[in-house]
Amino acid sequence: MAKRSRRWLDEHERDVYVKASREAGYRSRASYKLLEIQEKYGILKPGHRVLDLGAAPGGWSQVAAGIVGESGLVVAVDLLEVSPIEGVTVITGDFTEPETLNDVMSVIGDAPLDLVISDMAPNLSGMKEIDQPRSAYLVELALDMARTVLRPGGALLAKCFEGSGISDLRDGFRGSFGKLNNIKPAASRDRSREIYLLGRGRK
């Protein structure tokens, strides 16, 4: 095993959020990012209708389903297969493709959503000039979807990376939402440029 891979694996095994997610039965340490944001901003409520974009392996959907309860709706969509999650409708496919989008809309029905969440990230090459535009594009896709499916007053939470194009993304959020928050959860690794944009109050 390469030294870099071994170093990452050792760090991963020591990670307190990895250990906590295993003990709590969450599929990903990323669950704690959403839990922290939920604790501060209360974006999920019982009965809420939620769309999780780029859901695999399903950690965010687990958190959302546990909060919205049986009276709510959680739809998880990803290119990768997501193992079944209680209280979650899982759709495998690219939501930008008509067939997958039709599947999503058929589950959502006529009622708009309260929240769209997106922890999507591109396959990183390690080169900022390539990775940053790819990341920004995924945020733009999430924003476009949110504009389509959210109710007035609804919210969008999306992962992005600090760097080129972030100002344009923030402007896009401000154009569609009354409030914008920039969030760096404690569960995000310090060296990561990862942040989350939270738009609330869909105009």
C-alpha cells in the first residue's frame, strides 16, 4: 500500500467521527456534519419533505428520515446504489437525466419540498483548476433543482469548496433565498476547503 494511502487509512481509523458513526449506526461520518447544522439551524422538522442529492452511502438520508418521521418524506438519489434505508425512497441514477428526474418527480408528486440537501462532490483529481469548476457545477445543479422543487420559504444545503467561482455560487443563493449562511462543520477536516452553503427562505 502506498504511504499516502496508508497515512489516510490510519488517520481515518483514528477519526473520532468515524468511530462515533460506527457506534451510532450511521453509514458515514458525514452524518455528523448534518447533525451539527441541524442543531444550529433547525432545517429539518417532523413532517418535512426532503430531497437528498448525491446521497450515497446514505448517512444524510438516515439523519433526515430519523427527524422527519413517518409523516415526512425523504427521497435519496445517487448514481451509485444506496442500500435500503428505513423511511427513505432510494432512486439510482443521474437526476439531470430525464428518466431519473421523472422518477424523482413521480415520488415527490405535486406537493413542493421543504428542503434539498446535497453532499455531492466530484471525483477529485487533486488539481484545483479541474476540481473547483466540477464542484461548482454540482452546486449549480443542486441550486437549479431546488428552484424547481422547493416551496416558498424552503431551504437548500449544499457542499462546495472555497476557491474560484465561490462568489458566483453565493450570488446564486442570494438571488433565490432570503438568508445565506456559510458553514464549516466541526466534522469537516481542518485541511479541507470544504464548506456548506445554506440558503433559507426560498423566494
